[in-house]
Amino acid sequence: MNTKPTLAKFSSYVLTYIFLSFLLIQSACINDYKVIDDMNDASFELVNQDSVRVVFPEDFRGQYVVMGFVYTNCPDICPLITQNLIKIQKDLGYPSNVQFLGVSFDPLRDTPEILHRYKEVFKVDENVNFLTGEPKVVQSFMDSVRVRTQESMRTTTDSGKEIYFLNHSDKIMVMNPKGEIIIEYGGSMPSIPSLIVQDLQSLIQ
Amino acid sequence: MNNQSLLFSSASTRTKPLILLLLFISISLGLMLGCNNKVDRPDSALEEQGRLTDLSMAKSEWNIAIKDAWARPTKAGMMSAAYFTIHNVGSVPDSLVQVSSSASEDVQIHLSYMNDGIMVMEEQPFVAIQASEQIPFQPGGYHIMIIQPTNDMEEGDSISLSLYFKSGMIIEETIQVGNPTM
């Protein structure tokens, strides 16, 4: 009887089919990022570090945007987020079709002048803009991208200065050219730049 | 009649100057010794806070080292932070209770950590260091916050940092501005 070889042959066909289907599905999924937030219905009037009016997301339509959320009175975590933005830009080779943004969630203190100085401290490239705006607009922006902030500590220092700090979400996001937020990362983590670079390279190709 | 009056009334005219001289010498010695103690003790504000509880600790048991110290560059009036690894090489536990710096009048011990998806930063009243323990002060964890420094802190500059311990010991370091690993 030659049933056994036929069954074996049939089984190998089935397994090959399953394997190829799996590969096909996987390759199709590589660039298939789920939309986290669609920003197309939104319009936020902000200003950059040079007091130039910026409308988000309209002004960035057609390009990828990598944006981190910071405040300049943050001595520890926000510098890490800022440095990650700088590293991503550098590792991508300063691409002209990717815009980098640092958005302040502390508009009361982070005026354009302060953001300008902050950029100088970190020696940030021209293609990175830091944004601020009217507190209500900024708050609405933060709500739309689910960045949470809360005042953590208000204190008078030994020298009599009144200061406060903010607890905040730790995020860097990628928005695609259609104005959709498609990826979110932990903003300050040291492993983040390589992940974002890898994802962006696969998206841009 | 009190004891002092008795002492003087019973002393002869010749011994009175001697007693006065001895009193003068003992008071002077007391003051001098008191001043010498300042070398190893933080300022009086710390004592008022009741933080110094173990001044009897022998120096030979106490050995705390600071290594890999650096501070983040910034502009005058903005924020900076200092980082290092603190290593208790000695055989007794201690606690870092206060910090000061030439860079700013306002310097605090802080801890950043993630809580329920939110990055939190809190001032720490102290950081306990067990014998033989190493505690890294690093971005995203413990750090020394330098609030609104008086001058720009440029890469390559140096600032002083004084670390005050519960034991009464002080470490004074000159640290570099700029992360040497970057």
C-alpha cells in the first residue's frame, strides 16, 4: 500500500502552506501600526521658542512627527526625554522629512524665551521645536494626547523662592503624515531611541 | 550660702588668683575644644532639627566615598541636578541628610520614580546607606536638585557639593559639569 507516503506528502504540503501564510501575515503586519489617537479633528494654536505661531497638527501634515512632553523646571526626567529626542534625530541622520517637537505642559512658566534658553542648554538642532501656548490650549492638547500632569510639590526654598514641581506622564509619541498618533513610548528610558529609530526606519521605507 | 561662695570664702588671699586662673584656663580650653568639633559637624541648623544623633561614632568606622560625580549643564536661573554613586565603605550605617552647593542657595535631595504611569519627583528628608552599600544617584532615581543656580553651568565647569550625614560627618567634593559618559 502506498497510502503512507501520500499522507506524508499531504501533511508536508499543509505545513508548508501554514508556514508561508504565517510569513505573509507577519510581513503584512510589520508596518501596520494601530491608530492610537486621530488628531485630524483637532487644531491647537501654539507658539515655538521663537514666538512663531504653530498650528498643530495642520503645520506638520505630510511628515512624521516625533514629539516628547517636558517642562523646563524638571531637573531629572525631562532632560532625559529631551536627550532622547536629540539622539533619535542624530541616529536617523537629521532627516528633513521628520519633525521633532518638545511640547511643554507648563505654559505658565515655559514662555518662548525660556524654551529658547532650554534649547540652548541642550544644544538642540534647528529642526527641533519646543512649543508652548495659552494654558487652556495646552491643557486641551495634553488631554487629547492623554498626557497627565499634576502639581506635586509647592515649597518655599531656604532662600525664600517659591517653587513647584509637576508629576507627569513620561512619553514620546510618533504621529504619521496623516495626523494620526501611531506609536507611544516611555519617553525617558535609555532604550527608547533605538526602538523609535527602528520603527521610523521601517515606516519611512 | 552656695558652694561657690563657700569656696571663695574659705580660700586664702594667695589661692584666690590661682583658682581664678584655673577657671579661666578651663573655660578657654572648653571653648577651644568646642570650636574644634566644628570641623566634623554640620551647621547648627542641622542640630536644631535633631538630626544628629550619633556624634559618638568613631571616625575609623566611618568611611563613605563619593565617585563618578557630575552635574547637568544649565543656564543661570534654570534647573540642574547632580549625580554620583555613594559608597559606604565603612562598617556602620549612616544617612545623607542635607546637601549644599556653591552653585545655588537651594539644593535638595530628590527621588524620581514611576507611579501608576506618572513620573513622580519627591524631596527626600534623608537617604539611608547601610554598611558596604552602594547607592547610585542617577537620572530617573535619586538625585541632588540644584534649584535656579546663580551662574550658567557650562560643560567643563566645576561646582562644589557638600554632603552632610546623620553621623555629623561632611564630604566636600568638587564636581564636574557635564556627563563624562556622554
